[in-house]
Amino acid sequence: MTEKKHLSHIGGVPVLKILFISRQTHVPLLSLHLLCIPHSLNTNPIFMQIYQLTRHHVSSDLEGEHIILDHKAGKYYGLNETGSLVWEMLQKSPLDFNALKKGITEAYDIDEQQCNDDLVELMQELIHENLVEAL
């Protein structure tokens, strides 16, 4: 078996196509398409999910901050103004990470990398506490 490699682009993203070809029949036996994702793009699964609030809690806005009561776990939580913005966006509809980040960067003067890091931390905590889930 021999292999042939071909680099192309799909939607601007480089794709490496590898064909494994039979030496006897010269017929492709297997074709692999590999996305060539630049190192600058983060491939953490948290960036690739769509999120929604779970159903076993109630929340209330208290002077710009949200108080959340998880009656299933018997715990309550408080979100600051930025966390409350994320909560309010998720109350309206399920959203992906980039939509949440865009909402924050449009509302606040914050460095994009700092926003990214803080939002990852918040989402991980909300998921861990079963207040948010990935679809």
C-alpha cells in the first residue's frame, strides 16, 4: 500500500487529505481528511459546546447580581455582575462559548484573552455545580 498526500482548504481551514492506495490495483483503499488546526486556535472541548441552564434551580436578580438556589443540591450561589450577564444570556437561549464571550466583550472593556480565561473558569465551575450543561 502506498499513500498520497494532498493539502487543500475547506472554508479557509487547511485540510490534509491522505489516500492509501493499493499497489496492485492502484485503487484508493482508505481516505483520511485531517483538519490542520493552527496552534493559535484552542481545541479545548469547552470552546466547542453549546450551553444551557439546568432545570433544578431558581434564580433572582439582586441589585445587578444573581442569587441562584439549587433546590436539588440544597445550595445557593451568587454571581457577580459579569457572571450575571452570562446567566442572563443563558436564560434567554442556549449559546456557545464564543457567543457568551462576545456578549461580555461588547458589554465590558476587557482584554479578549482575559475574558476568555475568566469565562472558561466560570463555565467550568457552573458545569461542575450542575447549574449549566452542555447540549
